[in-house]
Amino acid sequence: MRLSELETPCLVLDRGRLEKNVTVLRRHIEGLGSRLRPHGKTAKSIDVMNLALDHRSGGITVSTLREAEYFFAQGIGDILYAVGIAPVKLDHVADLIRRGAAMTIILDTIEQARAASLKGRERGVAFPVLIEIDCDGHRSGIGGDDPLLIDLGRFLHREEGVELKGIMTHAGGSYNCGTIEDIRRMARQERQGALTCADALRSVGLPCDTVSIGSTPTATLTEDLSGITEVRPGVYMFHDLVMAGLGVCTVDDIAMSVLASVIGYQKKKGWIIIDAGWMALSRDRGTAQQVTDQGYGLVCDCQGSPFPDVIVTATNQEHGIIARRGGGDIDFNTFAVGSPVRILPNHACATGAMHDRYYVVDGTDEIVAVWDRINGWEDGPQV
Amino acid sequence: MRLSELETPCLVLDRGRLEKNVTVLRRHIEGLGSRLRPHGKTAKSIDVMNLALDHRSGGITVSTLREAEYFFAQGIGDILYAVGIAPVKLDHVADLIRRGAAMTIILDTIEQARAASLKGRERGVAFPVLIEIDCDGHRSGIGGDDPLLIDLGRFLHREEGVELKGIMTHAGGSYNCGTIEDIRRMARQERQGALTCADALRSVGLPCDTVSIGSTPTATLTEDLSGITEVRPGVYMFHDLVMAGLGVCTVDDIAMSVLASVIGYQKKKGWIIIDAGWMALSRDRGTAQQVTDQGYGLVCDCQGSPFPDVIVTATNQEHGIIARRGGGDIDFNTFAVGSPVRILPNHACATGAMHDRYYVVDGTDEIVAVWDRINGWEDGPQV
């Protein structure tokens, strides 16, 4: 079956590119003496994660408890839930642990630690905990010079119901770097921030077995992982236009695209209308601040070859407008009504999230598999 | 059961506000002598659409064939699919028609009309067709002075497999209006654009039974619907911060919110961290160009009362940062770790799309029902 036979819009994944991306980064991390704990937040698919793991036992990272449930049901037991724990979710994590999952949580406040200790004692489990560290000021975490780090470490080490496993940080600021050298600097800062906090805990006699870092830009460009026990990138499996704009990959490495159909024109304006809008492409405009603004995505033919400088310039819910970047003529004959096109995404996490499955190809437009994705959060109680 | 018992993030719908919103607009449209054909693209829920229809037989509008399948299975037979038809979807529409649905399609090219005629003859159906008109230059459709309108009308009237039912337009440009008077002007322009094209078809002896218009801003503020047979708004059921910014509703009319939990702080920066990021709130920044920029949403307590000028200023995938608009002190005691908050959305269509169901409340934090939503496109073939 060919892509051109599918109802549009839908999500396409190139398996050859995926396999290359996961192999290159795994070898890089292992070559530096550390271990990959791939983040499932982008893939949300057991088929993709199995390729990323390649039979390693280093476990995975997740961004939702729904991912945790799904991957655990698929046989992956070692799971780090890398969003600061909300007390209302502790019962669910305890359930997973009691069913046999090696679930680790993260936190950065005494209030969360108290709630976890209380719930752990109530449910007869000890939650493994990493303290979240702030290495770049972009979001959550404790600064390396904050006395809270040691207070929290002592609490987690002392109290029942919780167990101090180490620290984790995420250099999310690397997405805003301007040059490769900036990303390398951020990678050094991420590693150093983690090591400083690990040393601070150890210097007062606290355990810190796990020193966990990771973002796709820093993981790709790091040159030194000594002292780092695991690295947690996610986007690297697919890459995207933001990563290409950063210089972390090339456009030819991007494994994810959205298949759409041409449904009309405004020829005087140089517009082609397609049936993929922000609902299929996402609202992400991550390339807007980069040197090359890719609009809502770069347009390719059905085999996956880009049309240079032809992008999705605007979107409504189920409509996209294709035009030449900066205006200019477009060959309407190449885009007959009904023609399938493939759109490379700004941000693979955001675009993937709009779809329930991948139509898998391998360098052509022939579909070789269909892989499901697990979106959303919990099913929750029916009232 | 209370909202505070739910795992976060999740989607909350206030039934009282929904009922008020659907009643006010239905009375307005019917009072002007026209009929509502509510758009299901925002609600994607039979429970919401049944309230919007209130037992009327005027049919509904959909933005995907998945919505069409879902609403048809729930007993709604009269369905307008209001995205220019892609030839690859004609077989599916023919299936729906052969199963008894009164499905209408839209198009604005001869190529689509030829494909529909061919497929209609092949499948033994006549696709009811509305010609899409461009009333404001924002997207698709034929201009009123384009000779293609009559050519297309004649083709659809003459050929087998298709049946000319009339015309439709959508004043999407109304979302960018600056004042109430601008929206009223846009409403007049939308109506006039539709009537001009309807008259042009009729003047050469072609039928034009349906004259269909509609957007939430123009439908809310129109003062004259003479000659208009149906109006197709969708967002009005929930309203959102973009609509409030336009003056189409007040903040107190907004029926949709995202429930999140406080999971940490950066107190020196005046930040509260919650577990709702762009995955739960959407990337939509529709208020960025309005007088009051609401960030990624306005923060309310668990009962739904807004904290003035407290907004979500930044998001990552599963993290949001709450701060005071423009900086300034925030009362951290009001936002203890674990506290539930509700975030009003910029754009109800985009925020709703990130969730699988509504937790329904009615003015308080007590859950009175759970209603499912139907996201995505077709399940497609398994290869």
C-alpha cells in the first residue's frame, strides 16, 4: 500500500532515518562511557522505544503516567517519570510499584518529599527519588548553591516511604542556543551543574548513585560524560526543523512528517491550500526565532524530498497554506488538486502529539508498518 | 467526586456556562430568521452537540470525517463536512451516504468537481455540494467576481454524481478584528459576499437553496441574516480568551478550563510551576496580538474564579510557569504544592484537542458527568 491511498492528514515515520538516528546517538553516549535512558515523550510508541533501547537494560524516561502504564504493560520495567511529582499522582505511582515497576519520581520541594514519605508509608512502598536540579534557569529545579539541596537530601535519606537515589537535570535552555559552540558550552554547564550537586550530597555523607542529565542538543554535542550515569534525550529519534536549525542534525535526518492533500489554491496570492492545519501540524513555531523561519513546516513530495523554500506559511484548524518563503512564484502544476505532500515538523514532540499512529515507510512512499502512539494522560475515574 | 481528586492535567467543562452560551446564540440566530448548523470542531462531543441542537433538525457541521462517523453513529444524519474535499476522501463520504447520512461536501475547483462527479457515478450516489466562497481573503474560496463561480455552478448542476445545493463562506478574518464595530462590518461583508454569489448563480438559472455563513464573532454580532439559510459557529459553545479579547463574550462566559496541580516554584523569579504545559494547554497564543496578552492562559482557583493578572507565562511539554502578568509579587501561600488550579484557554478548539474527555462541573468543583471527545482523523487501514 502507498501513502497516496491514505486519508489525509496522517503521520508518517521513516524507519531508516529513525534507525540511523537512534544508533548514532546511542554509540555516542556509550562511547563516552555513559548510558542512554531514552525519553518516550516524543515517540510514545513501544516499537520506536524498542529500537531506541536495542535490548539494553538501562530503562526509559516518561513524561506522563499514561506512558508509564503503557510501556510497563509492554514489558519495560525501569521507568523514570521526569515531571516533578504532584501529590495527587502518588497513589498511581505506588500502584505501579506494587505491580512490579521500578518507578522513580523527581521533586524539588520539601512539601513533595513529605507527601511522598507519607504516601509511601501508607502504601508500604519506598518511592525511589531523584532531586531535580536547575542547571540553566529555564524552568524547575534547585540551584547548586541552595541549602535546600542538602535539607531535601537528608530528609529523603532519613525518612521512610522514600529513598534518595540521586539527582537529575535537563538543559532545556539548549533549545535556544545560537551556535554549536553555545550548545557545547551548555553541555559542559549541564554536566558541571549535575556533578556539583552530586558532590555536595556526597560530601555530607548522602548517597547519589544516579547522576542523570539530558536534552537532545547537549546529548548530541557533549564531549565529556565522565561522572554522568545516564542521559535522557527524546527528540533525537526523529529530529525536526528546530534541531536542524540548531545544527544538531540535517534536514535529511528528520524521520517524521505529516501527509496532506492539496485541496485548492489562491493562485494570485501564490497559495496552495492543503488539508493539514494546526490540528495536524501543531501550533508550534519553534523556528520563528531561528535564522531560517520554516513557518509551520517544510514541504516535501510524497517520497520525502523537500521543495526548497516551500513552506506552510499559515494554518487554521484543518487548513494549511503553502507558499514560497518570503513570497514569489510557485509551480502550481507540481501541486495538482489531490496531490499528496509531506510536511517536516518544527517540533516532533508537538506534531506527533496530534496523531494516534505512525504510518511507517522506509525511504519511499510504500507503507511497511503501522505503529500506535499513546497520547494524553490518565483515563481517570468515570463519575 | 471533586476536581481535586483527579490526576492532572485534565479538561474541565462548566455545564451551566455551556447551556447559557448555546441558548443565547441559538435565540439570536433564530430571532433573525435563520437557522443554526452548529460546528462540531470545537466540542467533538455528542453531549455538547445535543445541547447545541436542542432537538432542532437543522443538522451540524464537522471538520473531519471522523467527527462525521461519530456523530452519524450517535444519530445525527444531516452533516456538512466544511473542509474542501480531497479526492482521496470521496469513497469514505460515499460510504456514509450509502449508509444513510445526508452528507454535504464543499469545493472551489473544477478538479474537485470532476473527481466528485466521477466518484459519484462510480459509487451510485450524487454528492450534495456547496461551492466555497471567499468573503474576506483569509483562506480558501472563490471571489464573487471570479467567472469560475458560474462555470463551477454549471458543471455541478449539469453533471451526474454531484448536485449543486448552494454556497458557503466563513469569515475567519473576524478573529483579527479590533473593535465590535469591525466585527459588525465583517458580519455585513460575510452576508453580502454570500448573497452576491447566490444571486449570481440564480441569475443564470442555477439553484442555490443553501446560503451558509458563520464564525463565532460574526454570528454573535450580526444584526441582519435575511437571505441566509444557516449559520455555522463552533467556538461559541465554550468561548475562550480570544473571544473575550474581541469583546464577543466576557471571561465569565468561558466554559472550558484545564485543571493542573502546583508542583514547585522559583520564588526569586516569582514563578509557580504547574504540571500543565503546551501538551495540555496547546501552543495557541491567539491573545498575543490582542490588547491583553493572556500568555498560555488565565489562572483560576478550583471553583473557577480568576486570579486577576495571574497567567501562564511560559510552557514546556508537561510544565507551565505561572507568574503575574508583566512581573510582580505573587502570593505563594495561595498556591501550595499540590493545589489544583484551573487555566482558561486562549483558544477552545486548540486546547480541547489535547484531551480525550471533559470532566463536567456546574459552577463548583463537584464533577457531575464525564463526556468523551472524538479527536484525530481516520483510523485508516492496518497494513
